[in-house]
Amino acid sequence: MDHGIDLASVLLAFASALIGAKLFGEVAERVGQPAVLGELLAGVLLGPSVLGLVPITTGVLILAEIGVILLLFEVGLDTNLDELVRVGAPALVVALASMALPFLGGFLFARALGHATLTAVFVGAALTATSIGITARVLTELRALATREGQIILGAAVADDVLGLVLLAVVARIAENGSASAAMVLRATALAVGFLAVALALGIPLARHLVRVVGWANVRGVLVTAAVAFALLVALAAKKAGSAEIVGAFATGLMLARTNRRYDIHEAVRPAVDIFAPLFFVSVGAQVDVARLNPFNGENHPALLLALGLTVIGFLGKFAAGFCAWGGVRRAFIGSGMVPRGEVGLIFAALGKDTGALPEGIFVAVVIAVFATTFLAPPLLKVFAGGVSTAAASNA
Amino acid sequence: MDHGIDLASVLLAFASALIGAKLFGEVAERVGQPAVLGELLAGVLLGPSVLGLVPITTGVLILAEIGVILLLFEVGLDTNLDELVRVGAPALVVALASMALPFLGGFLFARALGHATLTAVFVGAALTATSIGITARVLTELRALATREGQIILGAAVADDVLGLVLLAVVARIAENGSASAAMVLRATALAVGFLAVALALGIPLARHLVRVVGWANVRGVLVTAAVAFALLVALAAKKAGSAEIVGAFATGLMLARTNRRYDIHEAVRPAVDIFAPLFFVSVGAQVDVARLNPFNGENHPALLLALGLTVIGFLGKFAAGFCAWGGVRRAFIGSGMVPRGEVGLIFAALGKDTGALPEGIFVAVVIAVFATTFLAPPLLKVFAGGVSTAAASNA
């Protein structure tokens, strides 16, 4: 079936992304860095601004989204909900600090440079997000997902994503009519925070029921198909409820982790994640325009300097938030885990650009800062991982 | 990342396709039919003409294509190349007969009804294709892929696809300038037939080399990722060489089946096929417009009668072709395996419509006949499977 779709370009992008991701991931691992850093760099190289093998088209973005949904579903399957609840208090405090500090820093910095209040709000808001995708991937690679630090980071990243989407709703409304009503803020907050609670309360018994029903079926692959369909539907529900799809996919993993088919589902989903998740990381890297990074081009200087400032503020704010955690944990590791901004930061930046709140130069600086913090996190986590592995070993 | 894509509709389509496919597949199996028939029917129900949950959008079609590429890759991994070569002669004769008989039948029928020569050429051409996807899926379900009959059907279906694309090139040229040059026909034939030979000759040593290189790597999931990237590149090369992507994916499976990591690749690819292939079959079913099938609507009568005639001709031509096989095989089973038209038939019909060679009423009839033969094949294969299982058992 052709239907006028440029299937060849999607296939080429998919194949190059897989080859580039594994090649650069392997090199990154050999020089002692997390593989995902290599995948991001492969994306920069394969993206439109260098080789152009991975264009940012509908086809590529859809496959990348399926990849990150499958990844967060797998991370959820790997996560112990009881452990996550146990770290709830420090995770929430870290999440709140990791939003408040970068927001204030970004806002004040932009105001100090003489930008309008609305522009400063968007600059601050774009620095608040934490990328669950990047962080979860690095934690998995470092085998730190099950440690107390890993669970605090994950819990705080989920809370950040939920709160970040509340902030997005509020900021979007501010951009629209210059003010926000208390009722609207409360409604958005209730919707986003409530989604996870309701989803888990309903989803855990539902997941057990699903696994039982599927056990009666004879058709091939029914368990993994049903599990993925469930994850897609919860992801969709999360989006409709004002949260992000990946939060829904993660919640589904948490639910199915509490069934007796957890291991079978995990075994079947893992290769699908191996095939589809690299495209997500490559597509994130592919959105970096290297021409904007050239320091020898004078036109780039104002944006690069602003970007440098925002990167430092974004980094320090998130890193400091890690030190709000307690309970004998490696706080520097937690702080590092909160640093990557990823896709939610880009959504804020894009919204700011679309509404005119962020002029082109500031938009570029925000995007550079989002990427810079994303690229910083994997090596940082690696540096501070030493103590965590020990802590995990003594926990076990 | 949003970028204005209607991700929610893709997620909903994906989830509904998976649930519908497994539900109807299970029901089909319980009433003694192949599961793929249920998946096709689920597609009709979920498609735009009934429930509208699975629209025919870019996102759905790309995921469906990835699904059918993974499926044919898995079928290739399951296929023994030596066995396929052994059945080469009967498979080729069956392939030629299964193109010639429906073409002549469709051409003469359309001429007898008073249609123009060009129209008759397109009607005949649309009836020549054989769907590897549907046939391979049913053969897998019936555990008949490794039988002599299964290998003849598969070999003939591959040959049909290659020859069908030659015919497509020729017919397209005829539609363009009312005549075809011998040089053009020869070139298209050489390109399409030559692709498989060259791909296999180069690919088998390359596949062994690839598996060896990948063995040195440490990053997670590198074997399955490399195998899928290889399949995507060969699929792309097949398309560029004038063949179909799925022929390339099938060829890659054949290559990797001759390496010592065959089993590991197969284990990792199977769940990915389980997740993505249903969307292909559902999307094929979703393209049926049930309003066109209503026999109580007088407007549908001419098209339905023409469709009935073409279905009978298309069925008899393909079924009879099975009787050209030799070597103590169940010829009725082989004939049934050649019956489904699938996507290549639709490509011919669409080309005929676009170039004006097929007026709307005849186009609809051709599309109905393509679908009718596709839906007929799974139960037919099931009916004639009895003797084949015995033959396979006595072979083994």
C-alpha cells in the first residue's frame, strides 16, 4: 500500500537510527559513558542539520513516540510500586524544589537581562521539566533503577512531569489572556495529579483481571499484545486527562508488574523496546541544529551566551534540588538525575514561540539549554554512580 | 513532542487494532477458522466505514508497513532456503500459471462486457497478484510453512510479487503512452528478478559477517537491532530495485536463517511481530467500505455483479494454477494458497483509477474482488489443510 506516503524515507531513517544508535552507543560504553549519550550524538549527526538521514517527519516522530511509550512501559514493569510509595515524601520534595529553583533562576535571569515578564515566565517554565525517558534509560544502564536513589529520581521525575503539565496549562492560559484564574489552576492540578491515583487504584485490579482473561485465549502472542494495547489505552487516557502519554505507559507498567505474568510480559516487551526506543533518542538528538552551535559565527553569540547562562541556571537549580532528599542517599546522584530536560522543555519552548512570548533568539537559547542539560546528565550520573552501586549492594 | 501530529488518533487506532485483532482472531480460531480471518474482519468493523476507530492515516499505514515487514522477516527466518530452491521449478510454473490464467480471464471478461482494451488490461493485471503476507500468516498458523506445499506456495508467491511488479511497470507504461517498448519490459524484468539473486548471493556471507561483528558488542539488544536494521535496509534496496519492500524483508530472513544466531534473532523478533503485524491485517480490512457491499442498494448492483464475476474468475484462475504443481503434493491446497490478492492487487487498482483506465464503477468492482479473494483464502486453506499435515508428518 503506497497512498503517497514516503515510506522509503521512513525505512531509511529507521535503519540509520538503529545502526547509528548502536554504533555510537557502543563507542560511548567503551569510553565509559552511558550508551544513551552515544544515541543522542548519533541523532545530532544523522539529523537534518548534518547528514539528513533522519528527518523530523510525521513517520519518524510516530515511531519515536511508540518507542518511548514502550520504554516507559518497560521501566514501569521494572519498578516496584511499594518502593516508589516508600520514597514518596523525599521524591515529592525533590520534584517541587527541582521545579521552583530553575523556574525562579530562569525568570530572574531573563528579567535581569531586561526581557518582558511574559518572556521571563516562559524561559523559567521551559527549565522546570525533567525527562523521564533519558533518566530512566541511564538508570537502567547503570543498574541503579532499583536503588533508593533511582526510585527517588524516578518518583520525582514522574511528579515533575505531572506538575510540569499543570504548569504548562497555566502558562498557556497566561499567554492567552495575560492572567490565570485560581479555578483553572486548581482544575488542571486536580486533573493531572488525580490521574495517576485513579489509574493505579482502578488499574491494579484491572491488570490482574486482564491477565486472567488472556490466560483463557489460544491465539499467538495474546499476552504481549493485550499488555501493549492496555499500555496504549492508559497512555491515551493520561493524555486526555491532561498528563503525558509516557506517564500513562509508565503507570501501566506499574500495574502489570503486580501480576503473576510480569516476567513473561517483560521478556516479550524487551526486544520491542530494543528495536523502537533508539529511534526516540536519535530523534531527540536530530532536533539539534549544529549551525546554531557554531561559536565562530558572530550571529550565534547572543543566543549562545544566553544559552550558557540558562544551562548553568538550569543545571544548578536541578542539581541543588537533589540535595533536598534525605535518608542516607547520594544526593549528588539524585541531583544529576533531575538535570535532563528532554521533550517537555521543548514543548514549553515551542508554545512560547507559537504564542509570540519567546522571540526567535531567546527561543533558540532555551532550546540549546534544554539540549545541553540533556547531554550533560548521562556522564554526570555516571560520575556520581559509584556510591549508589555500593548503597544498592548494601541494601540488597 | 507534539509537532502537530494527531498522536492520540494513532494510539487509539493501534490499541483498538490490537484488541479487535486478538478478540476476533480468538473467535475465528474457536469456530475452526484461521485467526487472520478474524483480524481482517476486525479491520472491516474498526475501519472508517463502520466504527471509524482505525482510520487510514499516514501514522496507521506506517505502523502497518513496519508490521508486515517484520512479519515477512520472521517468515524468512522460518524458511529453509535449500527447501525453497528444491521446489523452485514447480513454484515457478505455479507462479506463471497463477498470473496468466487470472489475467486472461479478467481481460476477456472485461472485453466481453464491452470495456476498452486498456480497461481490460488493468482489470486483468489487478487479478494477477498474490499476497505473501496473508498466505504466509495462514501457513504459519496451520504449521504448514515447512511442508513441501507451503514452500511451493511461498516460492510461487515471492515469484508472483517479483513478476507482478514487472507487470505493474509495463502496465503503467502502457497507460502512459498506449504502448510498451521491449527494452523497458526487459529492463524491469531483469531488475526485479535479479534483485533476489544478487541480494541472496551477497547477503548470505554478509549476514554471517554481521552476526560475527555484533558478537563483539556489549550494548543491550544489539543483535535484534542489527538484524532489524539489516532487514529495513534490504527492504529499502528491494523497493529501489523495483521490487517490493516485503520481498527484501523476506530475503533478509532467509539470509539470517543461515547464521548460528538464527534462534536468538527469531525469539527476539517474534513478540515484535505479535505487536505490530495485527495492525497490518486490520488496516487491510479497514479499507473495505461496507456501504459498497449492501446488496439492497440498487446503485451497488452493477459493481457487485462485476465484482462477483471477477471474484469467480480470480478465484478459479489462481486455484487452477495450483494444479500445475507436481511431486505428490496436495494441489488444491497450493491453489488455495495462491488465491488472496492483498496489497499488490490494490496498487494495480489504484494506478488504474489514477490514470483513468478504470472508471469508478469498475474500480470498485476490482477492489471488491481483491478483498473477496483475500477473505476466501484463509477458510479454503483450512479446508484443504488436512492432507498436507499428514504429508508433512510423513515427510518428517
